[in-house]
Amino acid sequence: MQAFRVLRRPPRASTLAMALCAALAFSTSHAQQGAPGAVQQGEQQTAAVLPGDDFYTFANGQWLAATEIPADRSGWSAAQALVDETNQRIVQLIDDASRQGQGDAKRVATYYGALMDEAGIEARGTAPLRPVLDKIAAIRDKAGLTQALGASLRADVDPLNATDFATENLFGVWIAQGFTDPDNYVPYLLQGGLGMPDRAFYLEENERMSRLRTAYQAHIAAMLKLAGFTEPEARAARVFELERKLAQAHGLREESSDVQKANNVWTGKDFAARAPGLDWKAFFQAAGLGKQKKFIVYHPQAIIGAAALVAEMPVQTWQDWLAFHTINQHTGALPKAFVDQRFDFYGRTLSGTPQLSPRWKRSLAALNAAMPEAVGKMYVDKYFPPAAKAKVQQMVANIVDAFHRRIDRLDWMAPATKREAHAKLNVLYVGVGYPETWTTYGGLDIKPDDAFGNAWRAAQFHYKLELAKLGRKVDAKEWSMPPQLVNAVNMPMQNALNFPAAILQPPFFDPNGSDAVNYGAIGSVIGHEISHSFDNIGAEFDSKGRLRDWWTKADREHFAKAAQALVAQYSAYDAFPDLKLNGQLTLAENLADLAGLAAALDAYHASLGGKTSPETDRQFFLGYAQAWREKAREASLRNQVATDEHAPAQWRTYTVRNLDDWYKAFDVQSGQKLYLPPEARVRVW
């Protein structure tokens, strides 16, 4: 389910500005030998720190001391260094395609080239934006507003596979199989409409949030002024107040992980009766969903609240809101003044990033979002050999076998529950490297002198592809990540995993490297994703991906008790003196880290035929910790703690304190800071 999240969430094809904003966090620079973040096997550890006091610093202390976060980043990590290497390769592929590419490869080069044409974009100014803004300005009544709001929807969220809930559009749309209907696609409707990351940024009363709210309102005004609007400050105040009211109806981030609360099937009549204020029939017609009989309303209170605000708030306020978010989501295809203003808020103020990334990095991030599989196919054809795929597939098989054995050994799980758990593993689809069927982009019109139009058409193209799934049978082998992404994912409703080609290289996987390090690094990632099938969300779905309770009451109570112990363990960690981690928000990922690491270690031991030693186990655990090395700016880390389902890297590595073998490998003793007595170590699978 939730992405492994080596990086922050991947940008969506439907929102160019999101891609460019994401580039601030993980875009790339040309990689060089020994780039910061690279992990070399056999690195020395920090002798001044005992592993039992701080295993993360013990494994990574020298790197942490020697590494500076690049000026255009909110953080830096081993994974981001790997992104650099991958994107260096992609840029070269694009350069080759610009000279001799055909078909989708040529479209890739043209899209990238249009974004890199800074002089052309400056010369055109806001002219490409004007037809869209003029259409918004022409809205005269609630009927016109309803049509515009519906037409603005895009398939730009993914709550289960990517834990991606954020959209600047009024609602987020996700097309996936039904919670209780694994054979057919259904549209999910999620909360949206905010320009800041989460409701907390609008509603929490503290100095930091107050400062960010002031800065965000100033950003709205600045964007509107750049686009030629009169009275930008007054308009910005109205937009912010509308978003504040939207935020009041939004669900808490922790609640979004509760799929039982999300399983709300509504018909057209239900929308009219339960969420008055919006002409839902006209809205869905404009959104291309007019023929859809049923929806799953993921955040009902937010949908109810937004509909009421359509009726309550003046048309002009909504026009200003639409205009601002249209601009805000497309800054990368607009003149530099727009880019700089967006970075000033989202990069410098919100994330603490001091310097804007170079244009090529931002353009590449946008390209990856707009034509993900076209870029991915170019990458795989050149850089992912069949031998690497075969070796990873064998590791997957070994770790799946380890999960089978772990299930058999559970003394608390009833035989009936065990049978269902084994059934999930038996039919688990594991995609390694790249999808079995590629998306082609022949219907996407890409022009060399129309960066804004390319982005607009790419968003619409992606949305139409998603809408076309409705009425078709579910493709159980569909991928949710492109091959060039450094990440991995469990898709609970498909009972499937994706391991993109880009993560299958050092420091996570080296086909010529140590098995101990490979199992500790990519093996723990594989185990992490498999274990998502049995965490607090994945365990809600059976082997067919149907939302169904397949646990006995006693088993569920035992699981919940163990999970709460992990909640307590992580909620006790201090990210800052005034900010603790949220163990409930990060529970699913922490469960997956714990179970995945344990299963990977079992699989590694099995591969040795029982010939284990403290030395080989040390390599395994160091491979795990060194793959997680990361530095983050304070603002970025605070944002992550507040909104991300993944604990920051340092505390993710501390899950080792729950494994008995870690104590033996490093001679961890009572009295050391990470020591837990055996009875306090969390054991789930």
C-alpha cells in the first residue's frame, strides 16, 4: 500500500507545478564518482558512538559529518544521490532522442526541450495562460462555476498505493478497483482544494503555522499580481479564507489511513441528498463522470463541506480561487518571475531550501510526471539488464518463503487466519523493473514552442487514460510507479508489488555485491513491501484485494495490541524538543519496516544454509542503516513529522532494536539507549 518512500511522494502527471515543487525536494544534479550520499560497501563506522546508543549515527556518522545538503535541496540522502545518477543517464538519453529519436522518445525530447526554452517562455509571457484565465473570468453564476469546478478535476491522488492525498483542485480523483469489488474500476473522490500541505497548516495555533499562513497569503497575492489581477491583496484574503473553511471540513491525516471510514459508496442521489449546495449532476458531467452510477467518497465530511461552500461563498471568491490555483499549478511553464515566487514560498519558506534548482532539474521532474512510462521505457531499454531482474526475482521468492515460514511459526494466529495469510502470498503479483504493458503517448500533442500547452494537454491526457478504465475489468498487473523512480510500492487492492528499475542499483542493490548488504538494503525494501499486505491497512484486504475481515477476533486483538506497542515506541521519539513523532500516523510504515527487516534477515540466513555469524549479520544491519542515511533541513523535517506516514530515516533505522539478532551482532547491552528488554521488543509477524 503506501509507497516505500525512499523519496518524497512522486509528482503526478496532472500537475506540472507539483512536479516542479517536488523537484525542489529531490531533483538532481549531475552525479559524479563519490557523490554525497553514495554508500560504499565496507565503509568504516563511527567508533565514538556505540551501536546500542545510536545505531543510525554509528553506521552513518562519518557521512553525516562530511555531507552538506546542496543549496537547492530541502534534504539529501543516499537515495537522492541514486536519483542523481539515474537522472544523469536520462538527460543523456533525452539528448540522444532529440537528434535521432522516433515516436514517444521524440515526444519526450520535445517536451523537455520546450521547458528548457527559457527565452521562448519569457517572450510569450502570460499569453498561454490568458485563455484559461479568461474562461474563469467569464463565469457569471453558480451554473458556470459548477461547470468550471468539474472540468478542473484530474486523476491526481492515490491514497493507498502512494499515500498521495494532496490536490489543489476542489477534489482529488482516483480510479481503482472497488473496496469490495476487485473486478471493476470505480472513481474515488477525496478532499482537496488547499495550497498548503494539510489542514493543520490552516488551523493549528502556534508561531510557525501563523507565520506560514501570513507568507502563504502573500504568495497568493504575488501570483495574482504577476498575472495582471487588480486588487491582489483583497483577492488573496478571500482565497485564503475560502481555503481555511475548506480545511475545517477536511479529515485529519491519521483518519485518512482508516480504509473502513473511507468505504462510503454514494450514488448520484446520495450526493444531492447528503451534500447539498452543488449541482452534482452538472459537476460530474463537466468532469467526464456523467455516466458513472456509483462513487466511493473517501472523505465524506470534506465533500459535504466543500459543496456547502460552493453555495455559501460568492462566485467572485471562487473565481479568484480557480485563477490562483491554475497559475500556481503551472508556474514551471511560465516566466521566471512566477517560478521564483513559487519557490520563495514552497521552497525557501515552507521547506527551508535556500536555492532554486537549476532549470534542467525542474524540467526533468516535470517531464517524468507528464510522460512517466515513455521516459521509463527509454531508461529500461538501456540500463536494466535481464540478469539484474532475475537476481532480484530470486531474492523476492526467498523473502516470500521467509514470510510463509514466519506465519507458520506464529503461536498466536489461528489456523483459519494463517490459511488466508498464506493465500495472499501465494497469489501475490511482484513486478520487477518495469510494467508488463507500456503506456504509449501517440495521442498526446507535444509542440516545441508550447511548454504551457504541453503541460495542460499532458494533464488532460492522463485524466482521460484514467477515466477510460471505467467500465473495463481491472488489470491485476497494472503498475502505479514508473521504472525510473527510486521507490517501491505495495498495492493492497491488487495484492501486488512494484520494484522499479531505478531502485535496483547501489546502494540498495548491487548484482556483484555482498549478499549480506543486498539483503539488508534491497531485501529489507522487498520485505517492507510484502509486509504491507499484513499491516494495519493491508490486513484489511484478502487475497483477491477485497476489503474483508479475514481475521479471528482474538487474532485481531493480538495484532492491535502489538501495533499499539509500536505506536507507543515511535511516539516517544523526539524529532525536536518541542515536536515528537506521531506513532499512529506512521504505524503502517513502521510495521512494514519491522516485519520486512525481520523477514529479509530470515531469507538471508536461509540463503547461507544456516552458516550465520555475528560478522555477516553486522554487514546485513549496516547495509540496512547505510541505505537510509539522510540529512534534512529543519523546516522540511518538521513538515515530514506533521504530514508524512513515514518516520524520518533516523528513527526508521531504530526498528533494529526490536530484533534479537541485532543485539547479538553488536553486543548491545542493558543500559544503552536503544536497549529494550526481550519482553518489550515489538514482535508482530
